Amino acid sequence: MRYRRQDVVERAIAVLDERGIDGLTMRKLAADLGVQPGALYHHFAGKDALLQAVADEILRRGRRPAEIMAWDAELQLLCVGLRDAMRRHRDGALLIAQVHRADAEALEQPLRAALGRAGAADDLARVGARALVRFVLAHEDDEAVDFALGLGLLLDGLRQRVSPSA
């Protein structure tokens, strides 16, 4: 049976949920799909490309539709959405942190854009977005109350730095 790229990603997410990130190998995934490991390379250049696709799909599922709202509410919604997406899957945070370790641009960009719309200078938007992403990645296992408090502290600091005329 031939599988589409999305079918492979879907099964990889199921394997991730069942076995964790260490149990998600090209060989085990191929066996689950009933194909030779080489068949997966038709869709993915290697395991890193597969992990990137899985992380992207997890994040895509966690996104909420854009709404018109205050910039700080948007930042909070984006951070909570990222946390929820990571928590929805076994080792989700580990996978997303691993895939985005070298270049967190995809995670930071929506946050940076919201800060930019609020009138934040480029350096504040860049550092603020990075701080928020790192907070979420490091604290996804915190109790909800503790996570909300920590996120609120970061947002309070950003509110103080963003120009009041924005």
C-alpha cells in the first residue's frame, strides 16, 4: 500500500504518543506502516526531516484562529496554544524543543509580529518573543496556575517596555 506524506506524519504522531520520541525511528515507523524503511525516504530525506514534519503538524494543530485582540492578549493566547500543543502529545515539548533548538524562528515569529504591531522596537520584539518561547518550552510541565503566573510576569515586563502610544 502507498502512503501519502500526511499519512506517514499521522502515523508518526501516533507512534510518538505510544512510544515517545526515543521509540520513533524510521525502521519502527516503516514496520508500523507495513513498508520497507526505504519507502519512507520517498517522503523524508531522513529522521530529522520526519521529526520536523511531526513538530510542524503538532504546532499547526495547536494554532487557534486569529482574532482581533489586544497585543498582550494575543501573546498570552499564542503561548498557551504552544503549551497546549506540546502537552497534547507524549514527548511533544521534547520534540519541538529538539527540532527548533538551532532556529526558533518559526516559534518566535508570531510573537514577534504581535509585539511589532504593539509598537515594540525590533530588539524588544526579538528578545521578548525569544524569552516567551523559552519560557513556554522550559515550563510546559508546570501546574497551570504556576505557568499562568510566570507568563503573566513576563507579559507585565513587556507591557512596561512597549511604548504607551502603541
